[in-house]
Amino acid sequence: MAQEALPNNVGRDLSRESLVVSGRKRRRPSGEPPPLPHELRASGRSWLVLMGLVAGLFALLLGVGSPAGQAVDRVDVAILRGIEALRTSWLTPMMMALDALGSEWTIRILRTGTLLALLFFKRFRHLFVFLGSIIVVGWLVTTLNLAVARPRPIGVEIIGHWEGFSNPSRPVAVFAVTLVGIIYSLVVPGRPRSIAKYVIGVLIGALGLARLYLGVDHPTDVLTSVVLGVAIPLVAFRMITPNTVFPVSYRKHTTAHLDVGGRRAEAIRRALREQLGLEIEEMKPFGLAGSGGSTPLRLTLAGPPGRYLFAKLYAATHLRSDRWYKLGRTLLYGRLEDERSFSTVRRLVQYEDYLLRVMRDAGLPTPVPYGFVEITPEREYLIVTEFFDGATELLEAEVDDEVIDSALATVRELWDAGVAHRDVKPSNLLVRDKKVYLIDVAFGQVRPSPWRQAVDLANMMLVLALRSDA
């Protein structure tokens, strides 16, 4: 996490006015969507519209004996009779084989394999959305079947297996929700997922066509089942597990490190420009090895070369990690640590910004805070601080008596200021010009107990011992 000030300003505070490029900041008007909304997109909205049309169709079918319902029946039967005329001795076995796609055994194998894969890759959020979508679609299909009580096609020879009422078609609906859940929880976004969408479209279409060929379902039964089986999991995954926050990836990486390219990069640039007046020329991850609770970034400011700031991106995933981490520490060490989780991402970022300002006012060697910006309300925030130029982590620096004195003096200053760092470790200690700097104060505490202050001293001595002798 080495950080840097502006050239010729080593060790001195930088005025915010010298960094601001836009004199007037912009407040997002009420009602304007955030830069990173939930990823429903046009296709998701289209499926929601189709669900509305399906609801209207069921309203027509519920009117027993109504002219509209009778008209739907006549159109369905006419289409089925046309398909019946195409039956041949070689095509019928093929359609019966395709009908097996919707069998209970096929669905069980697909769902069991998906659940095991999600457990193996620890994608628990995707797992819960997958199970929830299956439960909702299953309940909805059963409820509508009983409410409409539509019989199987009349006037057409049924040559396939069937049970229960006709609309919606249960095999098509459960097959569709299962396949959509698979691609949104296991397939990597981008080209692989686009190809997978075409593949499952063909498979669902093949099952629906087979059901029509065998005469067990009406065309409207298949269409309504496809809409329900696709729309519900698609909307659920895009709203609850958006790719920008919960990406499906098989590369080894820390889950705390979010992708800062694409739409998120533009959202960060826009937020910094509008809320802090900072114009960013370049943004890239920095010091990832020493950070497991946020996404650290180095920001290159527009204008004269060599002007940098440091930033940490916090999201809902970091909030949950913080809760589990503190729960674990409480179970291990009891209430001595006074571990309390934050209720929102905003409070987490506000607290770190507050601790930075407290330590700065006390004259401690910590980064100068420049505030934080809101990327997506209650979901993503970015805190901005000074970047120490030329500083290296303590384990990579030459530790002599002068460095040791500076480190121990820093602990004494923490005690005098009535604060504790609570996370003294090599990646949070930087050395520049024989002076030790403290960074990452998110775990800090105001008015700590003497025991807590002693732990800071012990940790500092242990870290120094790694680079010196007894």
C-alpha cells in the first residue's frame, strides 16, 4: 500500500484546492439512477413485459366459457392439428427422446450437479438464488395449474406421457428455470454465457416443440411456461447477484478485490469528478497482496505528471466479510476485542474516514484523508487518501535503530492521542526516509483499553523483530 504525495511535497500535507479541477461539484438529482444500478438491462425488462402479457393471458383463461378463452382454445387446437399432420414414423421416436429432457431424472441430475458445483466453488449467494428461483417457479406453476384447470388438448391424438392439468406446462417450466439458473451461476459472463444462452434456447425450444408434436401441451402452455421459467430466475440473478458485484469466475483471486474496469471504472471517475472535484487520468489496483478487506487503488490525477492519490473501494461483499471476521474473533477471544460489525457500507467508510481525521489532527504519521465518494448508494463507496511516494513496506525496508525508534515512537503517539490502530502488521507499516507511517486504520479504536494499547505495542515489536535481531 505504498502511497505518494505530490512531487516536492514529501512529508507535507497537500491542499485540496490544489487537486480540485472542477470548482463546482455536482449533486445527483433526486430520482436519477446511480452509475451502477442493478443490472436488469433491456432483456430483463423485456421478460418482465412478457410476464405481464402472460398474466393477461391467464386472466382470459380464468374466465371459463368466455369468448376470449374460447378463441385462445381454437387457435391452440388449430396449431396442434397442423403439427399432428406432420407426424411420421421416424420423427415420432425422436420427439419422444427430446421429451425426456423434461423428465424428473433429467431435472434431478442437472439440479444436483449444479448444487454440488456451487457448494464446491462456495458461491452461496448464487446457490440461494438458484434454489429460490426453483421454489418460486414450482409454486407458481402448481398454483396456476389448479387455478386454471385447463384440460389437455381436445381433438388431437395425444401420443406422449402427461399428468395433471395443461397450463402452464410443468416440464417446460422446470427445465427452463434449471437451465437459466445454471448459466447465471456457473457460466462466466461474456462470450461463454452468450453462447450458453443460445444453447439453452435451443434445448428449451426442442422440449417445447416435442411437447406440441406429441399433443400433450397447447402452444400457449409452452409459451407461458418458457416466460415463467426464464423471466423469474433471470430477474432474480440480475437483481441479487449482479456481475459487477458477484462475478462468476474460475481464476484464483481474492473475493474482496473487485473488477475496476468497464462500467465500474466510469462510475468511479464520474463520482470523483462530481463529488470531490478530482479528474482521474489513470486508475489501477495497487498493493492487492496486503489487502483482504477492500480493493486498493492508485489514482493518477490529470494535469502535471506524477500526481497520485490512494483509494480503497468498499462494497457490500466487504461488509459481510467484516461481519464474519469480527464474529470469528469474538468467538476466539471473547469480548475483549469489543468487536462490533457495521450495519451498512456507508458506516464502514464513514468510520475509517473519521479515524483518519482523528489521527491526522493528533499529528500521527498517517495518510491525509481527502474524503469519500458514493458510487452506488448503500452498496459501493470509495475512500481517498494521500499516497506516500517512495515508501516501502517494512518487511522490504532496511530496519535499523532509527527505524525502530520511529516505530516505537509511533506507538507512544497512539497512546498519547488515546487511539489504537488494532491492525499493526507488515503490510500496514510503510518506511520512507527512516520514518514509519501507519496506514489502513479501518480497525482503529478511540479510547481503547490499556490491554488493547499493549497489543499494538506487542504487534509492533514482533513486526520489527522480523527485520532485526533481539
